[in-house]
Amino acid sequence: MYYNSLNKNLKKRFGCKVYKLALDGHMTCPNRDGKIDTRGCIFCLGGSGEFAQSGLDTAEQIEAAKRLVSGKIQSGRYIAYFQNYTNTYADTEYLEKIFTQAIRHPDIAALSVATRPDCLEDSKISLLQRLSEIKPVTVELGLQTIHEKTARYIRRGYPLEVYDSAVDRLRRAAIEVVTHVILYLPGETEQMMLDTIRHVCRGGINGIKLQLLHVLCGTDLEKDYRDGKFTLPDMDEYISMLEKCISIIPPEIVIHRLTGDGAKKYLVAPLWSADKKRVLNSINAAFERDDIVQGSSN
């Protein structure tokens, strides 16, 4: 079994263990502040930065985040990961201030910025390109699906061509791109999910995150789930789908995530995903048993 995992890639690249520090850029999202919508995406409880050190400036957040992982790390370096909400949804001057503080910190090996492709004006890409001359910069884009009917249902708020354009402009600026894909969105067939994987891989991305759909309490998705409008896979079905995805992802693309785990206190379904250790062990056991090789059936 072989796949190009993030941990292996980072260790090879930097020569040591590398940890992500979740940071908060104190931004919101055009899907929440009224520019596009006020409800957010249908599955979103309110940003994704559960572990981000909010309320502090960038330098203070880095030190606080380092203390959080101090029990796990004896030696190594860090990635400054601006995770919560849309981290290019501010003016370029402000972004330059917080990103520069992060990337120039002596313990930071690289900068990672999670954002929406419709919040990447040319001036912001130019800024990221300048920063990439100091240390590596990665932009993570939340695409989730290529299918417009699903995109409208989840209230993504932009068409596929906006994503394609953002990837093209980032790649021409020599900025690394990681794309987020959610598996088992309501109404999507196996073929639709695989079509999304094929599309993003053809776009020249550097990495991909595969995320199992989670239903969290308090979201609009929860109501549809409780109304029986869709179902979610059991663990074996999900692992089988992962195997099919990995077999068509080119081996040079780094797989940053295979599942994800929703916060237990908010998780409605699938409940089996809450046992992260069991899930990852089951994935690894299945991959070894079935001899899965990344990119084996492109």
C-alpha cells in the first residue's frame, strides 16, 4: 500500500517532524456577512478553526499554539495555518501584516492559508507570491464538489469556473494549492464524487483533502438529515470509497486528509467517525489488505 501522505511529504521536505499551528486571522466569510448570504454553507456551524487561538495577535497566537502541542513535540518546526473562516477576506494591507508576522517567525517553516476561490483578487495573489519568496506558501481552497446542483444545495456561493480560475492564477504565481473535497454530499453518486476528484487533479493542484460529510447540530444540514432526506455511509462503505479515490489521484499529489472528525459535542452523524483512532486504524488496515496504490487506475 502506498499513498503520498502529508506527514511523509513534510518530513522529506523539511527533514523533521512538522506540526500545523491553527491561527485565527479575525476574518469572517462572504457567505455569512451578507455579501453572498448570511446563513453560511449548509454544513457549517461557524468556521473550521476549532483549535485556533483567537483573540490574540499573530505572534501571540503562535506562542500559544506552540504551548498547546508542546507535549507532543520534542523537536521539529511548524506551519502557520490560518484556518478559521475565509483568510483572504480582508484588505491586502491587513493580510500583509498578519501573514508577514507569521512567516518571519523563526520557528515557522511555511505558511498555509485556507480561503475561498472567490476571495483571491490579483493583489492578494501577488502578496502571497512575494511571501513565497521568503518561505513556502500554500493556499487551501474549499471546493467540496464540481457539481453545480450540489453546490447550490450546500450554498457554496460561486460557480466552478471561479475555482478553476483561482487555481490557474495561483499556479502561475508558483503558489502551492490544496483543494478540499467533501465525500457523500447529499444526492451525489459514487461516479459524481470520482468526477470531482478527477477534475481537481487535472487542474494541477499540489494536494487534496478528502473529508467525510459530517452533520453537526445547529446546522441547516441537520434538519435535512433528521427529515430523512439523505443518508451517510457506514465505515466500511466510506473506506471502500476512499480506496477508489486514492487509486485515481496521481502519486505526485499529496493527500493531506483521509476523513476528518467533527467536534464530538456537536456531531449528529455519522457517529462512528467520532472514534478517530479506530477510523484511521481501519483505513490503514484496509489499504494494506487490499494493496492500494495511489494513482494505480488513472
